[in-house]
Amino acid sequence: MTRSLSRWQAILLGVIVLVGGGLTAWGLFAVGSRGWFGDGAFTIRAGFKEIRGVEPGTRARIQGIDAGEVVSVDPPSTPGHDVMLKIRLKGQFRSLVRADAVVQIVSEGMIGGKVLEIQPGSGNADPVADNAVLASKGSVELNDVLGQVGDTLKGIGSGEGTLGMLAKDPRAYSALLSLIQQSEDAAKSLRDDADAIKRLPIVRGYVEDPQTLLVRTGSERNRKWFAEEDLFEPGRAALTAQGKRRLDELAPWMNGLKHKGSDVVVVSYADPKTNQPAPSRTLTKQQSDAVLNYLKDNHSVQKMGWFTSRKAAALGMGIAPPPAPEKDKLPSARLEVLVFVPQT
């Protein structure tokens, strides 16, 4: 069932449609004219010799914040003059952009798009006027940098500059090689002096030298070894209950080797696959200290009598190999207890 509109109803409906259409058109015009800039938007301009990919819609940022965009690109009036960019900014940034602000074209990443960065300027300058022309700063492109590197290398090849003179002048080159050799000789001399200092009677007791501690050509080497998990939780330096029992079983063997001139060395090795030199050295040293302290405190393995004792040292090798080739097949992460007895 249909019902026709009366004359007045048709007139009223027409007025509503016309008013609604007018409001819609006005809203679209207002939104289109303001875009996303909001109330108080203002315009600035900046000129560049080359804009390198900048076009309408390119973003403009102030201190990294999206503040507006390029609304038009005006070509130069005559050859060689600047390309003028017109930039629309949100009104909330007007107080930040000063008359001495600078505009620069930058790239986002190595191959990213272009962005305008606006450096606000000094706080002493006046706020920028609407449609003012701001100073511009040239952009640095990857091709420019590569070109400068190429020019520098060409200059070196042709003997220009200090490096070029060094490459072309045989006397300067020889002098440089002589200086390098002198430096190497000085370093070797320092190493030799350090080794000599280590051997001094007063100092050698405080220096843990793997070669001196572990390689004894004139002594009998007695050794017991443990995998890391026999004594510790992997990667830890605190003895487990099982580890303490294993060391208790070791004590009679050590006390049976209390010969004149004997000494004890506890050395730990980390698994080279960890590939962490510094942390591994610290961990293995802590593990050796824990074992030696337990043996000394609970079994007096360092004591030779009522008033005498023998030397006992703890050494952490980290991922470094033993100073002498190892003949036995041993776990990579392990702890060794060594008793050296001089042969007379």
C-alpha cells in the first residue's frame, strides 16, 4: 500500500534535502581546505637548488614530530634559481618555529623516502610570520659521500695530502716501517722484562703463570681430574653435595703425597665452545678457588707438619688450552688437582 505526499509535505522534504546537501558541501569544503592541520594552521616557504624527490604530500617534522607537509612545489622562475617549497604546518607548532629556523631535506634511512626537517631556531628570535621564507640547508646524499671518498682516494694515488706523500715517498715509507719495527721491539722487550719480573723470588709467589705452574720438567706430576658436573652445577662455582663427597674421597691421596718440596695446583678449564674468554676465565678461577679452599679448610692438604706448609695455588684457564699438549682424552669442562713432587 502506497501513500502520496501532500503538497506541503513535498515542499518540506525538498527544503530538508537542500539544507542537508548544503551542509554536507560546506563540511567537505571546510575539511578539504584545512586538511589535517586543524585551526590556526600556517604556511612557510623554503627554497632549494635541488629538491631530490620531494613532492606535495612529503612530510615535515619539527624535532622529530610530524608537524605538516609540503602543499606545493613551485619551479624556479629562471634557470639556476631555487625551487620553492610551500609547507603547511599545524597551528600548535607556531610558537616553536622562529624567524631564524632552518629547513633541510633528509632521507629516512639509507634508501628511505624524503622528509623535511625543520630546525626550530633560537628562543630569542620572533615567531615566524605566515608565508615567511626560511633559510634552507643542503642535504647530504649517499652518492655525494661516495663521490668524496672516490676523490680522496684519487688524491692519495696521485700523491696529494699526507697519506699521498707517504704512499709516493720511499723515504717516508721506510721511516714508517722502521718506526713500526721499533715499536714491536719495544713491546717484545717489555714482555721479556715482565717474564723476568715474574721469576723474581719475591714476585713469583703472587703471579699465576700457567707455564710455570703446570709444566715441571724436574718433578713428578700426580693428577686427578673431575668433569665440571662432578663438582658443580654447570656454569656455577659453588660445590654441590656430591662434589664435596668426591673431594673428601680425594683427600687421602693428596695427604699421601706430602713429600719434601711438593706443592699443589688446582686448575680449571672451560669448554672452548662457549667462546666467552673473559667470563670463562673468571668462572674457572672461582671454581679452582672453591675446590682449593675446601681441601685446605677440611683436609689441610697444604700443611706438611705442625709449623710447615707447602705451596698451594688455584688457576683458572678459561677456554685456553693447557700449556703442554694433552695426551689423555679428558672432558673439555673439567677441574684437575695436581701434586708435583721434585725428583732428586
